[in-house]
Amino acid sequence: MPTEKSSAAESSLSGWFAGRLPDGWFAGPPSVTTDRDEIVVVGVLAEPDVGDGADDAARAAARTARIQGFREDTRAVRMRIADEAEARFGRKVAWGARCGDEEVLFTNLSVPVMTRLRMSDRLVLDTLVDAGVARSRSHALAWCVRLVRDHEGDWIAELRDALVRVQKVRDEGPNPR
């Protein structure tokens, strides 16, 4: 649940990365998102110059190549910065890059979560597996979470805002200690 304290910590974390990353890597400050397990840093790369007559396929290929080049050329420095951040913040660091409408997340965590599902819910997951939509129940559950995230984004955002308000009211209330 996001709190004012966690917002300040995330702001500090974003500031640390903005100050720690080499100048010129990205066209602006990177996007830094975090949860209790992982920090994901995604920067926007400058658009490659493909010439005036380039078609969409050429632009897409150039963007993909720009991202791949960034990934390979910066690997050693990114790993060193990730090691520093992991020691400082106690979470794994993943990287990504965006160029135009192409975005690639480099290796990032896939964290197991515990859940209890009733038979009707397991049957939904099994149907997704049997239909070839997912490789396993775990993959099917992740697919369902992505589907909700993608199609209920406004609702999720409102829910997060409400949780922030609830935490603020709790923080302003009496302290039972």
C-alpha cells in the first residue's frame, strides 16, 4: 500500500538513479518503478536517423537495433550500478529501454506468489492451459493479472489512490502505542 513515506522513498530512489546514471544514456530522466522485490529502470533512447524515405519497417528495425546496441554497450556499467543499488536499497534491479513505440525490458524478476484457488477458479486456469493460451497454471494466472491490469487500468489507479487516502487518515489518527 503506497504511503507518503513510500512516495518519498520512491522519489529518493528515482533521484539516486538520475544522479548515478551516466549523462547521455537517455533522452531525459529514466522511469523508475518499484515494488517490494524489484526496481525497474527504463530510459528513453534517442530516435535513430533512418532518412526521410524510410518506411515503418525500417524505423522499427532501427529502433530495435538502437535498443539492442544500448543493452550490449552498457551491460558492464549497468551491472555495476545495479550491484550498488541492490546493496543500497535491498532489491534487485532490472533494466529496460524505449525508443519510439518499441520498448524492451531486459532480464527482470518473475516472483512467485502464494494463492489459494477454489475448483471453479482452477478450472478457468486449466481451460487457458488446455486451449494453448498459457503454458501452465502459473502462466495462466499471470495472463489473467495482465488482462485485468490492461483493461481495468483506471479502476486500479482509483483503487491505489483510495489506499493512499486510507493510509493518510490512519497516519493522522491516534497512535495506539
